[in-house]
Amino acid sequence: MKDEKKIRLLIFVPTLQCGGSEKFISLLCNNINTSKFSICLAVLQNKNQFYEITNTAVTVIDFGTSRVRFALFKIKRLIKQYQPDIVFSAANHINLYLAIFRKMFSKNIKFIARESSIVSLNSKNANMPGLYDKLIKKYYKRFDIIVCQSKYMQQDLVANYNITADKTVVINNAILPKNVNENLLKQNKESNKFITVSRLSPEKGIERLIHAVGLLSIPFEFYIIGSGKQKAALQKLVTDLDLTKKVFFIPENKTPFEGMEDADLFLLGSYYEGFPNTLLEAGALGIPAVAFDAAGGIREIIENEKNGLLVDDNDIIGFATAITSALNNKFNRQQIANSTVKRFSADKMIATVEELFCAIL
């Protein structure tokens, strides 16, 4: 029976595996005000769950299918049964399907999409990029609001997809406070320690980082934490560059920064990013970053020479030089941690999302 006192929120997400959108949804579900909202989370395929939904007030439904097109009837049935006030989707392909079939549902339901990447770049990875682009241009305007992770993402939608600015809102990814262990940072180390935490896929540019560290003449250890289809190719590159005693691969895990808190630098090689969560995680631990100034929200996180250094995109030699410069820069680790948590606090993100949901009704 419908609870008239609460706002009924129905959320659609592909998985709860390791990923930025999944982290955002888990933070939202675990921290949203359940005295104000009634929440149902529908997951297309909940195998290999990485993020846990610990909030017992949230109903979790597993559709048990890997593709959204196979779940359309289930989505339609659930929307009619649950009678939501708001449908909130958090992945590009789910967003597109809901936009196309929006007119099947009551006009009283508000549809909000959250974009998971830069649409004009991400759509190039679709099976039929041209068609995908045309569909987004035609149907995305049916959403009441589109949540963008970064200003860059917002500008991309407005410039390329006939979306008016008043139909978009920027809500950054968020981070929970971390403990910065100053004693770890004061220990003398025989070599410099670099880390990156990333899916091992082409857009993440891990090969650029390997080439860059291969140019260094200083002692270092570089830990690459993550899993993905490029792992074998990246391991071969490390072997070919004779870096097997300096570059190490660690499988994806739920606490990737555990034991890495004493890292000197976080390295980000992505060709584009929406608003990288791992950069926030590193910042919350006070770890300065070196990153390519690539498309997306990276420059909205890194304040040059305050919490890291930005390098001209694809300048591998410049990246190696920036690593050396960053090691010589006396970054204030505690200040980096405090600033990151203050700028991108989870409490602030949750409050902003709740305000959006209330305002749209």
C-alpha cells in the first residue's frame, strides 16, 4: 500500500559491482533520510556485488538479467506496482531506455537521470555510435532533470544533445572522511611509492602511466590496483619495458587504499573521466595526485600545486617530469585531506540530492 507521507523513490542501476555510479548509489541508499523517503532499488544483475546496501529500509530487487532490453517488461511492471513519485536512473544505457519509453508511464511521475560519463565521448564506445547519439538527442529531453557529475559533463550535454541548461544540475561525487596517519608519512622509505586504482580498460590510460614511470631515473614502486580486460596486455608492456621489479598489479578489492596510505603520489592516466572517485579517495587520505588534464571533471578536483599537478594531455615526458616535481613539492597532506572532505562531503551530496527530489515535486 502506498505511503502517502513519504516520497516514493524508485532507483534503477545496472549492477552493484565496483564502479563510480555504483558507489554513488550505495552512498545514497545507505544515507538517505528514510523518514522522508521510501526507497526501492532495482538492480539489473546483482551478481558479484561489490557495494553493500546496509540500510534495511531500502528494498533491493534483482532482475537477474545482464541487459536492460531483457528487463523492459519487469521495469514497466515494477513502476506500475511501486507507484513511485520519482524514478531515478544511474547509467547511460538505462537512462536511454527509460527516456525512449517515458510516455508509457504516468505524467505525474518525475524522471531523473544521472549521467555516469561524458556522453559525447562515452557514446563512441557503443555498437552503433551514430544511432546512439541520435537517440540521445531525440529522447533525453524527456527527462525532468539530468544530474551531471561535473560542469564539463553538463556543458557537454547542453552543447551536443539539445538539453537546456535548466534541465541539468551538477552534483559531484562524494567521499567519506578518512584517517590520515601522519606517522606513516614520516617513515623513511628506500624508494618512492606510487599508486593508481582503476578498472583496467582502454579509456583509463594505464599504459600511459607505465610508459611515464619507465622514463624515471629515481627509485620507485608503482602499484596498479584493479581488474579488467586489459590486464594481460598491460603486464606484457611492463615486461617489455623491463619494469617487472618496479611495477606491480594488485587485484580489485573492497579496500584498495589499505596498506597504501603512505603512497607518495596517486597517478591518474585516464583519457577522459566524469568525476573520478579514486581521485577523491586519494585526496581524502592526503595523497597528492599527478594526472593528465584530460576531458571531464579532473581539473574540477585537482587544484594545481595545492593537491596535485596537472599535465598536458598525452604528454608522457611531461608526466614523468611532473612526477619528479610533485615529489619535490612540499604538499600539506593534512590540508589536502581536510580540503577534499570539505569540498566533496558525502553529507553535502546527500542533502543536495534530497533537496532536488523534494523540489522537483
